[in-house]
Amino acid sequence: MFGVTILGNNSAVPAYNRHPTAQIVTIHDQLLLIDCGEGTQMQMARYKIRRSKIRYIFISHLHGDHYFGLIGLIASLALIGREDSLHVFGPPLLKEMIDLQLKAADTMLPFPLYFSPLVSDGLLVDEKKFTVECFSTYHRVECKGFIVREKRKLRKINKLEVLKYPIPAIFYERLKDGEDYTTKDGDIIKNEWVTMPSAAGRSYAYSGDTLYDHQIAGYVKGVNLLYHETTYLKTMTENAKKRFHSTTHQAATIALEAGVGKLIIGHFSSKYENIDVFLEEVKEVFENSDLAIEGVTYMIPFAK
């Protein structure tokens, strides 16, 4: 499985039963948490997310609606007796904040907490089945976006073709890795003769808070699913610029320029009670779009 569950889709102030930003990315057997706004734990309970399964947490920037729920989550994991390590990635100052709050509460964590400061763009996590990298967005404070990429699976054995050649079954695993086979007589049996390529690895990009920035299209080029903030409607371009946020048309333009498979939008301003118009506007530019609705899991599709 590779999907994104929305826990919070609102901007700075909770409103209209919408909550600050938080998302769970499920990739195979791993749960990743991207941002952790106020109320994230309650949303996890509501949507039956097993917080104990979270191994990696990524905090995009130090505006409260993206991290005020973090220390509560860490404390709760301690209270339930977590022993597995937890890896937190975030702005350098976040480590000092975590340590200060734990010290003030005289809390000793029963699990290893590893903190990695987000200083430069690039690779953050390299697991067997996926990677996570970060890129810079253009916000009022230092802010990062994240890309989760599924690693391409091994090649598939073509059962009809492989039996035509004297290849021992013990070598099949190496065929899956893309190796050619050399017979005892020195003849080379090309890998592509007896195997088939697997589907390309899928990808999900989370663009952190940002004003309209063409560079983001380059960072997220060709991803299967893109989340981009749309704090304001298209008529609020100047307000968006002043507050370092984006509008519906701006987010859709990034998706169009990047050639992504699908776009989901969120981080809605609390000035809007009805968010249906956000979807109407974004579809004017990029048709394959959807609202990031709390409690909904958006599956990352394979490229067509």
C-alpha cells in the first residue's frame, strides 16, 4: 500500500471542524507523519491510526499549526511504553524546543529519539523500499517540502521464456536484480530475454507552506501525487503574496508545469467555511485535482 491519510487540512486557526496540518503516509508496512499540528493525536484516534507504528516524523517549519502537537505525541508515546526508536526531522531549533519541554516536565523517554536538523535539501531517509528527500519552499520562515519515493521493484521472471534457456533456478534471484547469465560455454543470455520490467516506483510530494514559486515545479516534476497548499482563492493573490501563501490557480499551475499525476489541495484559510469553491477553481487549471479532506486516504496511483 502507498497512500496519504489527511488528519488536518486547515491553516493557522482550527475552524469549521477542520484541524491544523498533519498527514500520515503509509508506504508498505511503514507509517510516516508529515507535520503535527494541534489535535493530531485526537485525529489519529478518530481515524484509527496506530501512532505506535510511526517511525519517522517530518516537520516542515516552525509555525505552530505545523508542530504544536509534536511534544504531546512524543509524551504519549513515552506513556504507552514505546521502546522502538523514533526519528524526527525538522528545523534545527526544534531540537532545543523538544529538549526544553522534556526537561521542564522531568520526562525521560523510554525509547531512543533521534533528531536530524533540516539544513540543506536532499536525501533524508533511504530504506529498503522507499526514500524520503526534502526541498526548500518560499515561506516567511525556513520551510521544507518532502518527497516520498517508492523504490522500483525487482524485475519479473518471464516463466515461458526462461525455460527456453539452460539457466539454473538458483540463478533466478540474480535475474530479478537485472544480471545476465553466462553459460558454461561462455554464451551470454541477456536479462531482457527472460525477464520483464516491474512497474516504476510511485512518488508523493508534500509541498510545505509557500508563496507561488516556479522552482517547486522542478522539485516535484512527474510525481504521481502532489499536495500543495491553497490558503486562498484566486482573487486573493495579493493577500497570498503578503502572507507567503498560495492561491488555487497558483497551486494548479505548479501541478500543470510539473506534469504530476494528481493534485490534492489543503491548508484552507479559516475565513472560508465552504471549501467546495477551492476545488472548482483549481480544476479550471488542473482537472485531475481533489480537496484534501480529513479522514480520507488518497492512494498514490501508478503512472499511466
